[in-house]
Amino acid sequence: MTPTSAQTAEQTALSRILDQRYTCRQFRSDPVPRETIETLLRMAQRTPSWCNTQPWHAVVTDSAATDRFRKELLDHIQTAAPAPDLTFPGTYHGVYKDRRRECGKQLYTAVGIEKGDNAGSMRQMMRNFELFDAPHVAIVTTEAELGIYGAVDCGLYINTFLLAAQSLGLGAAPQAALASYSPFLHSHFGIPEHRQVVAGISFGYPDTEHPVNSFRTHRGDLDEAVTFVS
């Protein structure tokens, strides 16, 4: 196989994984074997980072620890106010607002929530904190002193994690919602204050029969995201 044909084969494999990946919002209850999880994490560890600093750290739960976390988190959010370590977007305008709305509409349509059904919307929002019934969750943190680029590197790590999960037949859901209660995560998992919570990732085997996993978001055309200069 020539270098060119080998490269083409690799690009085709990556393209297939990118096309197939989606945010899984309903998982089966059966746990993922530790060997498979370690394979996933070793793949994610190959993520590139600024000066090879590798600022990420992931706390990964097994089924029993996931259930404890899920229960205690649900109890906590009944009375606690959101307090993320990293600043969340203040507002969305233009195409960013449009894309966000479209994603929400697709989600609600998939699970039969009609416009104006505030109770249904709240129930679906709370599914974030139920971890979509996932048997595992990874809490990804960065070193605070590395600032924005440490967080960017962790974003790359999360992306590699998601693609690796897809390649292994797993589903995954990146969740900023979990990071919105960072003080609880620090306390529950013993995360030191010099680490900042970036996001959580619920993962496991996807429930492919559930309607919430039936829709796919679209991506903008290249001319929306790229400017070529000659």
C-alpha cells in the first residue's frame, strides 16, 4: 500500500466515525468492561496539547459509583444554585442562537415534547443530571494555572474521547450541565481547588431503540466556517 492510499484509507475511517457519532441521550444499564474503558482512555490520552502539557485529568466512575453520584447530584441541585468553575456563555446571537434552537427543537420533537410544554421541557433538562441512565461518567478537569489554553486542550481531549467511544461501539454525551455544579463535584470526588471542572461525559452502551437517539444535528457548510486567502 502506498503512503497516499494508506492516508486515504485512514481518512475514510475517520470520516466514517465522524459521520456516525452523535450525542447519546439514553443508555443501556449494562456496564462497560474495565478493559474496554481503559482502551478508551488510552486512546483519549493520545490527544495533542500545548507544549505536550496534557493538562486533563478524568475521574471515571463504575456502575455503583455512578449511581451514588447520580442520586446525590439530583438531591444537591434541588437547593443549590449553579456555580461553574469556568464562565458559561452569557447569551447567544445570530446563527449560534439559530443552531441552538434547532438542536433543541429536534430533541423535543424526538421525544414528543410540544412547544409550550414547560413541564416536559423541565423533565428532559433534568435528564442531564440523571446522566441519561449511563452506567459511567467521566469528570474532566484542567489545571487552573494553565488558563484558557489548558481548557482548550481539555476540549480536544473530550473530542478524542467521544470519537474513541464511537469507534469502540459506545455512546457518549459531553455535558457542560454537570460542570454547572462544580463545587459539588469538587466535594463529591475530592477534586482539589487548583483543578477546574471543564465538563462531564456520560458514557456506556447506547440504547439505539430509544427515540431520543434517533435525530442527528447538521453541520454548516465550509463557507460558513472557513475563509480561504490566496
